[in-house]
Amino acid sequence: MGSLRQCSRSACQRPAVATLTYVYADSTAVLGPLAMYAEPHTYDLCAVHAERLTVPRGWEVVRLTLPEAAPEHNSDDLLALANAVREAAAEPSPEQLTTGQRGSRSPIEPPAAVNGPRRGHLRILREP
């Protein structure tokens, strides 16, 4: 499986392998390996368009070493993320609640005889 992002050039369907960033203050274009995340002011380019890159007269191009092939995505990363989300969303079991997972302190009990409306797990406490 190749890159999930495509080349930013119009009508190009090839996978992106490089990221182009312009540094306007220095009149410089930086072409490097594909960034981990798509940024708003960068352009993802395929190998063909990265090789053919030209810049305006007077500008400098900084070309960082590009990988020979598009990075391979590992399905283990996606599975690990999905498992972490499932664990975080799971309701704690009754034995986890009684074992005092977070230390030796007992859980906080709601105040006795609270007058006031209740919204979900929150309570509005009136001033005495």
C-alpha cells in the first residue's frame, strides 16, 4: 500500500512522496520527504513533479534527500490506534472501580441532600 495522499498538482493521481514548502522571506523553496501530516501552506508532490520542480528566477531550491519509494503504511499502527480508542471508551468494570486504580484514596461521594437541578453527572450547588 502506498501513500494515502495524492500529488497536489491538478489532474495528477499519483501518490505523494515529497512535500514542498515555500519560505517567502528568504525566496527559498524547500523540497523534502513527505511530511507526516498535511499542512495548510505546503504541497505534496509525486516523484515526477518533485523531480521537475522549478522556481522563479532569483529563488533558491533546497532539496533534501527523498526516499526511493513511497513509505509503506503499517496496519499495526491503525489497529493500535483503534484498540486505544476502544479501551478509552470502555466502561470500567466493577472490580476496577473497587480496586482503587488511581491510588489509595476512596472515590468521591456526591454530597448528601443536595438541592438543585441535576444535569447528567453535574450538579448545581446553591450558595447556603
